[in-house]
Amino acid sequence: MDFLNAIILLLNYTIIPALSYGSQLALGAIFVTLIYGVLRFANFATGDMMSFGTMFAVLLTFYFQSLGINFGFLPTALLTIPFAVIMMILYMLSIDKFVFSYYRIKKSPPVVLAMVSVGVMFVTQAIIRIIIGPFDRRFLDGEKFILKATEFKEMTGLNEGLTIKSTQAITIVVTVIVVSIMFWFLNKTKTGTSMRAYSDNEDLALLSGIDPKKVVLLTWVIAGILATVGGVLYGLDKSYKPFVYFNNMLPIFAAAIVGGIGNPLGAFLGGYVVAFGEIFITYAYKKFFTYILPESLEPNSLMQLLSTDYKFAVSFSLLVIVLLFRPSGIFKGLRL
Amino acid sequence: MKQYLNVVTAYMIMFTLIILVGIFQSWSQALSILNYCLISAVMTIGANIQWGYAGLINFGIMGYTALGGLAVVLVSVAPVPEAWKAGGINMIGSLGVVVAMIVSIRYISKNIQKSKKRNYLIAGTIVIGLLLIRLLAGPGIESIEAVDPAKTGFLGGLGMPILFSWIVGAFFAGGLAYVIGKIALGLRADYLAIATLLIAEIVVSIIKHEDWLARGVKNVIGLKRPVPYEIDLQTSPWFINLVENFNSGKLKVIGTISERQDVLKQLVIDASSVYVKLCMAGLFLTVVIILLIVTQKALYSPWGRKMRAIRDNEEAASAMGKNVVKEHLLIFILGSAVVGLAGAMMVTNDGLFTPGSYRPMRYTFVIWVMVIVGGTGNNFGAILGGFVVWFLWVEAAPIALFLINFFTAHLPETNALKVHLIESAPYFRFLMIGIGVLLIMRYRPQGILPEKIIKQ
């Protein structure tokens, strides 16, 4: 019985939060990796692009709410995602046309493109703050919980409760759907294959008649979908604040590199590696050990490897370790 | 002389702008901008050494700046004897464990052949060392932080003069750069950028959360100053006389003595703040000029030519027998040390150390924008970039406000769009700087003052 309690405890405080946070990171990391693989630069505007897409979802949610439209027990924001995605793709394509395409045609080194993306980051941040302001906004409505701790306790008679927030479930379900469609597209369709070919070897791809413009366009479209969905899911789960999105760029980069940058599957798994790393290392295991150990061995300290202040630092240290020992990522060569 | 014309013109325009701020806003404001411009100039010199001379991307500027600031606290603040008594031995013990760990890891990696056994030994040493530190430092930290937490709660510094801390700050940053360089310099350019960005974030989060070191987010205030305090100036007779003589024309016009006294008092208060900032500006200017002379000499020396050769063609330089790895590490350390110096200068200027304020936006990306805008590989350009971008960063909000009011003059005061725009005026600084970078990158990628290569 105690053993069961211990498992429920871990599930409640580490595994479920890590799964949903990992999904949000994974979407962002695939976004980074796609841009890196196809357009060949590290996009420092990642966090702010996600924030930009989410901004539209937030604004549309407020608009829909004022019209009285809702999505039943699901958050209204899910309804707004398609519109936000369209706005996002338009924004990305116009940025590509006015900013990035010039350097791509000139074949500038990746460093220059990375610097340009810093410029884009500044502009995007400015636009976001001018339109919606820097404040914290919550836009979650509908049912908050799928399973409440008290209900779970009554159901099972255990000491530990299990809470599943609806945002956590939505995050995981939506991520699975989006990512599986994306992988199906990349691996099974002809256009997807041409994208991968372009990413692997640009010259050979051009030689075999692949249209680079189409590939670039598709990359931005997919990137727009991933960025918006990832951003909205994060915003629903926590809250929408532009500054936080900018900061989220850092663990997302860590996830992309841990998984091997340029490899979508690696980035997907990298997101979970980073999330689980962060949460497992900063969780205080005291209660867990009191359940599984006999009373005489019960720990006095918190049994915490690192304080939660260092949550972000954990993912960055993970990245440093990976860079030191396997610079090409821990999932090198892994393909679907 | 003609070839320096653009440099001279650019600097003239910049100083005119700062003087205009002095005339239209206030001299105190203009001098604060100037001081921050000078500090930014030191940072850009550091970043330019890395990027302009050697082509190394270092997005970790925030980390070195914070470390420079930490040096000021650790050097200049008076020590807290109670805290040392409470947990000093534990902390020194932990430091000993860290040193022992490093020595033994070095020993293992030197004397045992590369194998699984070696990896396990190193991992084992790290784990045991961490556990020991945990046991030693844990109670120490607790008792240190319990010593008068509202005021101290940290070990304090060494109580030495604050100017000394600038040198220490440079050494701290250089030391960090040595470690980061050893880890990350072999990486490709964009990997290096990401890695340094994230490592800097780790450094800042340690400074933020280790309260026993520098009070963390509780901030350290009231740091020493290398220049006089306003309060002392306002009561010292020579300063009051100076202000009186300086403003004698203005004071003569006023009739009654009591009124004249009041005006004089106000003038002295204003002048004291200007005087303090002028002293600071003098100090900073000395640093900038010394750095400029040294970097200029280095750039046009055989060493500078070697660095450019490495930057422009690594393979060729290495084929000529230049040790690329070593030179990269050296220049990474030098540039970071300069940034650390700037960090120490900034904390000295502010008189307080606020770890919570170190954010990548302000301390990494803005500095990079300065280097790109000013001119990579040209020291005069880098300094100018520091001036221009900082000036824009500060003055963007007033300029934006003016423009908004100008273009929406026909709208009523209560118009929703106008109110919203006026509220978001501060964020136009991001817009201006972003658009500035994009334009410069597109139409003048070499920066305002491009790199000049003198053929000997």
C-alpha cells in the first residue's frame, strides 16, 4: 500500500508535470531544429516567435469570450489556434521575405543569420509589447481539472491524491497529435521527403529538381504551427507573459542540442530529457522515501539534489555535459 | 588626416547629442548617459576583441558582467565577523574540498589511460566531492544566512579599496572565460553562441541564489565609492564657494539675502550630483582611453595580424604553424576580462549590486547590437556603437513619445489608440534598436565605422 502511495506521489509531482512541460519544450525544440536543419541558422527569435503566435490566441480568446463563444469544457483558446497559426505564418513569411531571404540567397555564413535573428527578436518583442503589453495574462477557461486529489483519494482510498489538470492532459494529447502528423508528413509524403533531402544535402536536393522556395515556405508553415501550438499550450498551463517566453528560449535550445540539432525526433525526445532532468533533480524526495523505507531509516533532510532555484541551471548543465561528451546529441542517428 | 574624418565626425555628432540632452533635459541626466555610454564602450571593446579580432561569438557577456559586479562586493564590502565566526570554517573547508576535487581529477586524467575505469574514477570523485561539500557547506550556509538577515546574512568582502576590485573583476571574468573556453571553444560558431549564453545563465543563477556569497536577490546596497559623496560635498565650504563663483552672475540678480541663500542651496545640491558624475566620468574615460591605446597597439602589432589571419582563414593560419586553439583561448580570456572590468565599473557607478537585474536581453544582446552597429574589428567603431546604442536605448522612450504625440495630434486626448500608444512608449526602444540592427546588417554589414586594415 505504501509502495502504491509512493508511486502516486511521484506521478503527481514529477512525472505528469514533466510530461506536460516536456511536451511544450519538445514542440519548441522541433521548431528550432527545423529552422536549423533547413534554413541553417540558430534562431534566437524562437521564444519571441512563440510568444507572437500565442498573443493572437490570447487576444482572440478574449474576443471570443466577449462574443459569448466557448468550447464547452475545453478552453476557448483551442478554438483560436487555427486563426493564430494563420497570423503567425503570415508574420513569419513576411519576415522571411524582408529579412532572411536576402541572406539565404547571398549564402551568408550561419553566424550572420543568427545575428539577424537577434534583430528580429528585438522587433518581435517590441511589437508584442506594443500590442498586448508586458503583463501577465491568464486566458484559461473551461474545466480546470480532470481529476481532483480529493476525488482520487475517495476513489482509491490511498493517502496520496492524484491531480490531473485539464491543461496537462490537453498539452500531452495535442502534442501527440501535432507531432505524429508532422512525422507522418516528413517521413511518408513526397514533399516531406524532399524537405528532408534539402536539409541533408542542399546541392544534391537542388540537382534532383526540388524547389527550394517550396521547401522554405513549408518549413516556415510547419514552424509556425509548432511555435503557436507550443506557445498556446505553455500559456494555458502556466500563463502568458512575454518575458517568460523569451526566457523559455533557453531550455528549448538546450532540448534541441541535447537531442542533436537538426534531428526532429531527437529534439522531440530532447524536450522530455530536459524536462525530466529539471524536475527529477530538483524534486524533494523526503516524502517518497518515508513511504518506501522502514520507519527507522526515514530521512531527516529534504532529500533534494538541488534547490528548485536551479531548475533552469539543471537543463543548461545537461547541455554542457552533452556538448562535452556527445556534441552531436544523445540521439545521434536516431530516425523514425 | 582625411582618413580619420569619418571617425571625428561620428564622435562629434555623438557628443553634440549628449550636450543637447544636457541643455534640454538636465546636465545630471546627460552625465548619467555619458557614464553608461563609457561603461558600454568598455563592454563593446571586450566583445569586439573576441568577435572583431578573432571571430569568436560570445553570448555570455551577461555572466562576465555579473562576475565583475560580484568582485566589487567581495573586495570592497567590509567583512562580517559574526558570519565568519558562524560558518567561515565550513565554507573554507568546502573550498578546500573543491580544490582537492580539481587536483585529484587532474591527477586521474593525467596518470590513467583513457578508459572506462578513468571515467568511473572521475565520476566517483565528483560525486564524493559533492556529497562532502553538501555536508560541510549546508550547516555553514544556514548559520551564515541567519546572521542578521535583514542587513547582512553573508560573509561580506575584504574591505579593500573599490578601485582594486575592478582589477579583481577582470581576473574573475578571465578565470571563468578560461573554464568556458576549455569546454566550449571547439564548438561551431552558433553552438558556441548558445553554449556561452546558457553558461552565463548558470553563473547568474548561482550568484542570484547563493545568499551567503553576496546576498543573492536581496541585493547589496551602499557600496563604497572612489569619488566623494554628494552629502559631504554639500557641507564642504570649498565646494559651496566654487558653486557660488560659478553662478555669481545668476546670484547677483537676486535681491534679498535669504532668497539668495535658498537659490544657492538648490544650486549646490544640483552641482554636487553633477560633480560626482563628472568624477566618475573622468575615471571611466581614463579606463576607456587606456584600453583604446592598448587594443589599438595590439591590433596593429604582429599579434593582431596573426589574429586576423586566424579569423579569416583558420586552416591556412594553422598550416603556417599558428596554434589556433591556444590563440582562441587567449583572446577569449582577454575579451572576457575586459567585460568583467566593465561589470565592476557598472556596479561601482550604481553603488549597488542587484543580481536580479542581470538579464540576457540587456547585458548580452544589446551589447552585441552595439558591436555590430559600431563596426566589427574597429575599436573606434565599437566604442561609438556603445555610445550610439546606449543613447538610443535611454532616449528612445522620449523620442517615441514625441513622435506619437506629433502624429496623433489631431486625435482627442481620450482616444483609445493614442492612450495605448503613449502607454507603450517605453517599448519603442526595442523596435528602434531591432530595426537599426536589421538595417545595418543589410545595408552596411561592416558597421558605421568599418574595419581598417593598414598595409605595412
